[in-house]
Amino acid sequence: MTAALLLLADGRFPAGGHAHSGGAAAAVAAGTVTDVPSLERFLLGRLHTVGLTAAGLAAAAARTADPAELAELDRATEARTPSAALRAVSRRLGRQLLRAARAGWPADAGLAALPAGTHHPVVLGTAARAAGLTDRRAAELAVHEAVSGPATAALRLLGLDPYQLVAVLARLAPQLDLVAERAATATRLPAASAPLLDLYGERYDSWKVKLFAS
Amino acid sequence: MHRDHIADESGAPVVSAAPPGPRRALRIGLGGPVGSGKTATVAALCRALRAELSLGVVTNDIYTTEDAEFLLRHAVLAPERITAVATGCCPHTAIRDDISANLEAVEELEAKAGPLDLVLVESGGDNLTATFSRGLVDAQIFVIDVAGGDKIPRKGGPGVTSADLLVINKTDLAELVGADLAVMARDATAQRGERPFVFTSLAAPDGVAPVTAWVRERLAGWG
């Protein structure tokens, strides 16, 4: 099912991610991400915190089609997202992904039954399951999104050299695999958080002038 | 209501953006370069049509809610009828390749202020290649202006050649910028064949009238 994995991971998949920076826009404005090395540190931090947590939730969602269990995972996502602004973003991106996933796998009962407004990692795991992918693949999708979205956003905002960014992403790739593995094999749902990303999420939400939705 | 709850006979969800049934609002997209007069056209259309139609507007600013605020400030519609979408530096992506945020916005407007007759989706200012997906809008208007140079119709591009209506705005500035309207008309016809174009000057009283007339025709055909 590698082709289905690539379809879901493709930045061209129409699920709304292109308009979100994953905190990179706020980090650029705060002066904490200014160049390729500082972006690499930002991505690394993101991967091991919210990336790990999202991957654990997505993997768990990929293991079940039971609406009650998915609702529990939705609540678990809510509890792991302290920022109200980022909770709203997660629900909105969940809606957008659900629309695309239902178009891709229209016969999947689990996707059909998922309430609109379910948190993004839960929809991502359900979409992966509907596409015939394993929980490990769902975790890989989540860590890929956790890193590639903000990387592209920073590239646009700072006019970075795309080849230097490729070098960063290739260097991080083995770590993405490790985090996905850890998330998919965890006996308890991960709850790693990044307080600064929560603060960025809240702060960014109040801005009048912004290029990205979050 | 959100159409993604609708199921077909087999129980599969229907997610197509095609009209699901009797009445959803006609959706018209407005694209074109920065400063050509998209927001002014939207505002003028709202003023011309709001007495007889239930309207909604979705704006896609490049980096702010300025266009939405312009419409609010000029009170062309009630606030609950206007919403803004952020596009992450890529206004064309949000109207063409990944329309999910705009579809959400349109459906939320219809749920909040509906039922609506007409939703105008205004793109962020972009280049001559930016066109709307048919999954997002039923018809599209491309707005260029005389002051941008009288060679723009000749340059073509998907916006100029394929939009359902080409609006060439700011004709009142033609003399000041040395633009030849006859050249623009000739090139627009050459690029567009049978597809219509109109000249407008929104500075004139009811200057939007040619666009309003075209929108009314689309509405008449919408049922």
C-alpha cells in the first residue's frame, strides 16, 4: 500500500495543510527561527513533542473503526492540546482532511461515521486505516506532516535556500522513523507537549496581519 | 448544512462539490492581479444586488483580513455574511489545487446566514494564471485593469483566456496612462473567442452595471 501512503503524504493532497505553518510563522516573527540551523532546531523540537503525540494518536486511531474508541481518542487529543486556538485549528484541519479522505475512500464506513470536526490526528489515523495502511504508517504520516508543513512555511517566509532545507529534512529522516516507531509501539498514548508552540498558537491567533491560518 | 453528511443509495457519503439538489447558492469566483479592483467590484455587486438577493462573500486575502474589513467598513453586507480565509502565501492554491478551506468557508456561511442565493468568492490578488477550481465555483470573473497596461489581454494566461467573464476595469484612467481601449478589446476578443468581456469604470455611478447584468444572467440560469 505504498502508493496510498504517498497519496496521503503528498503536499498536493487537498486537505488544507498548505495554509498552516505549525507555529513557524510565529517563531519567525519572534526571531527564534531566522535561518536554516535555527529552523532545524525548531523542527527537531516539534518532531519530538507535538509530532510524537500526534503520531501516537494517529496510530491508535488507525487501529480501530469503533466510533466509541475514536471519540475517546478525540477527547485524548483535546486533552493534549492546551491552546484553544490550536484546538480549533486541529478541528478545522480535521474537517478538511475528512472531506478529502471521504472522496478518496467513499465506501469506508469508519470515515463516513466520523463526526465533522473530529481532531486532525484522529481523522488522519482513520484515513490511513481506510486506505489500507497500518498504524505504523499512520504514525509516519503524522510525523511527516509535523515537520514538512512548518519547513515549507519557513521556506516561504524567510526565502531560504530550498536545497539547504532538503539537506535538513534528509538529515532528520531517520529521526522521523524513530519517532513514528516509538509512537506506534507505545503502550500508553504519548502526551509530549511544547509549551512555546502553545503560546505561539495563542499569540498568532490574535494577529491582524498573517500569511498563514496558524 | 454540510453536504458531507449526505449519503447516496449505497450509504456512501457524497462529497462531490456538484450541486446536491434543489437549492444551494450560486457560487461566483472573482480573480485577478493585485489592485485591479476585485474588492471594489464585489462591494459594488453587493450594493447592486443586496436588496433583491440573499448574498454571502468569502475573501482570500494574501496576508490579512483587509478585504473583508473593507467590505465591513463600507457596510455592503452584514458581518455574518462576510468571512475571510488565510491562504499561507499561496492564494492560487486555495482557489484551485486545495479548495478545502474555501469550501468550508462557503458552507459555514450558508449554514450561518443561509439560505443564500449568491456567494461571491474573492481570490487574493495573484498572477495571470490564477483560476478557480470548478469544484469551488460555478462561474468565474477575472478582473484586470487598464492601468496595469493595455498589453495584459494580449499576454493571455488562463485567467484572461478561460474565465467566464473578463472585466477590464478603470477605463476612466485610460487616457491618463496612455492605454488604448480598442487594442485591449481587440486582444481580449482574440484571446477569448466567444467568451464575453466588459469594460467598467467603478468610479462612475453604477459603473458595475455590465457585471451585474452578467451575474443576473448566471442567476437566471441557476434556477
